[in-house]
Amino acid sequence: MNSEQQYIDLFTANRGLIDRNSAAVMNALREQAFADFVRQGFPTRKMERYKYTDVAEAFAPDYGVNLKRVEFAVNPYEAFRCDVPNLSTSLYFMLNDAFGEKALPAVALPEGVTVCSLRQAAQDFPEKVEACYGRLARTGKDALNALNTMLAQDGLFVYVPRNVAVERTIQVVNLLRSDVNLMVNRRVLVVLEEGAQARLLFCDHAMDDRDFLTTQVVEVFAGENSHLELYELEETHVKNRRFSNMYVDQKRDSVVNLYNFTLHNGLTRNRTDVTLSGEGAEANLYGGVIADKEQHVDNNTLIDHCVGRCTSRQLYKYVMDERSTGAFAGRVLVRHGAQQTVSEERNANLCATPEARMYSQPMLEIYADDVKCSHGSTVGQMDEQALFYMRQRGISLEEARMLLKFAFAGEVIDAISLEALRDRLRHLVEKRFRGELSRCSGCRMCK
């Protein structure tokens, strides 16, 4: 049996069950998604955007899928304590792909701001959800979008109405929990109307020592003059496989800052597509990766400058150790008529061992003549002279290597505007380089 067939059989045999435990707006797209998945099959490494990750191999094992929506016997609000000094957040949980309804945050959000399950949002705000769900993540162009749309039964909905600023960071902790090997299919829909402002922090953790396979599709709509900061922090384990596709649409004068940090994982493949559809829009993408053992991290980005006077910046840094593999492919597309575009793309990578591998492919595709665009990539090893200099001053080789790696990664961390999170991430990164798995104080979940 090929990798696709088990998912085709799963959907065919359980279509009614999937629909009963989901929402009408999600069910409406399943048939087309199924047809698109059957037609495309899993992407192969011959496809440009998937050349660095073997998708079919990752999806080949037989995972359990919680189609009956069985609740797990855990209250994350009691078991999990996020201890980031001086970071005050409105804390929510996603347990696998289910929104945590128990003991919601006591601090009220501003009037009109909504954070809830996608199923609940489909009932309470049907027009808003129907207008946005599945509009950016097209199933006909990506088989992982199609698979997720086929099988996803719930997810997260974040809505900020016009001219409302959410001062308090909205933190969502994605927890993987299972007694058996499990596949999780999660959707996230974020809608910021005109003039809205919000800051989102997504943290991924695995509670159990099981094989997890996660597909996640995130759709972000940033209205005119809106401002969004979205942070993603993955700290799972080597048995976790994560495939996340994020799609962002930005209207006139909107600003979206995306931060993605992979601190611990097994196999991670992040796709980020940003469409600048309104003049004056600005997108800033930052990525930091720390990998060792045989971990694999693949970041693939596309920034589509559809109109003029837009700005985009990308900075991704990787520190690869032992036998890990990293990949970065970033494409900037400047369309006809998108004059006065400003774009900068940079990818810098450090391979700390001869066995580590890094693949870098920054790309510019420009069809306008009044632009300022640049891109660059570097892949290097440890600076032997710097190591020798520190050894001469009594610093051990292990400590010297850690200091060089920490200094290399510091540029991406410094780009974080949220001071408390920036300080916390410095601490986590240092712990990671020292081979320690730091956990939040009071957390009884992390192993």
C-alpha cells in the first residue's frame, strides 16, 4: 500500500463520522479536498517546493486518528504552568486539535475579541468563518492542504474587530497527548479587521513519548492598517513530525511580523506564503533553528508582492549539529506593476560538525524595474581562530563552541520585540546548546 491509499481508505470509510463531529463550513470543502488529494498524491522530492523533505515517507506509518473526538483525561490548565518572567498572557490550550474549554482565562479580552474553537465560531459567527475558511489554503495546489481539509474536524479561531488593540499577548499552547501513536489535523483561522492590533504566541509541546504526526493549516487575514505579531515556538521531541502550512493575506498599510523558532523536534516542515495585496503592506519573517542528532528542519517561504510600495524582510538562521539536516528555500516574487518594492532576504547557517547538512536556496523573481531587492546566503563552520583565542584564555572547548553558537543565533532572537519573550528565548537557546531540555517551572507535562 502506498502512503496515500491508507488516507483515501480512512476518509472513504469514515466520511459520515468526520462530518458529524465537525462543522458545516468545514464539511462543505471535504469532497473537493478529497478529489484534489486523490489527483495529486503526496508531493515528491521532484517538486521544487518539496525537494528537501520526503513527505510520503513521513506519512507512511499507521497512526491513530481521533475521529470520534474522545476526550483525554487531562486538564492542561491544572497540569501546565507557563513560567515566562514578566510575560503576562491570556493563556489558552489546544489539546491535539481540540480547543481547551475548561477553566478559560479569567482576564477578559477587549469587547468583540474572540478566541474559541473553530466549531464554536462556525455556530456563533457563521458569516465570518464562511468568508475566510479555506480561501487562502487552496487544496488544488498543495496535497497537504487537501489532506488537512479532508480530515480536520476542529481548530482555533481568533478574531479582532475593527480598530481594537489587544494589549495582552494571546498565548496558545498546542499540546500533543496520546497513549498510542497519533495523527493530529489542526486548523487555525486568524482574522484582524481594519486597524486591529494583536500579538499571538503559539507554543508546541509533546506530553507523551509517542510518535506524533501533525498537519496544521493556518490562514491569517490582516485587514487595512492592522498590525499582527505572530510567534511560533516548537519544543517537542525526536518522535514528532510536524507539517505546517501558513497563509497570510495583507491589505493596505498592514504590518505582519512572523517569528518561527524550532528548538527541539524530530522532523519539521514549515511552509509560509505571504501575499501583499494592498499598497504599503509590510511583512517581516524571522526564523531560528537549532538541530542536532538526526533532526530535520525545512522552512519554505514565498512572499508575493502583488502591488507596489510594499516591503518584505526575511532573516533565517540555522545552527546544525551532529547529523542533523536543515533546508531553507525562500522565494520573493515581484509581479508586473509592483513598483517601489523593497525586499531583503538573508539566510545564514552554521554547521557545527562535518556530518551536518544544510541546503539553502534564496530566490528573487522580479517583473518590475523600480525596486530595491537583495538576497544572500552563507553556510559556514566553526571559526577555528575564535575557538583557539578562547581556549588560550582558559575557556574549555565545549564552552567556547557553545558561546560561538549562541552569538551566531543571537541576531534572530534580538529581532523579537516582546522583551520578556526575548529574554526567555535567550535562556532556552542557551540551555539547548548546553544539551539541557529546559521546562517551565511547575510544569508536570514535559518529560
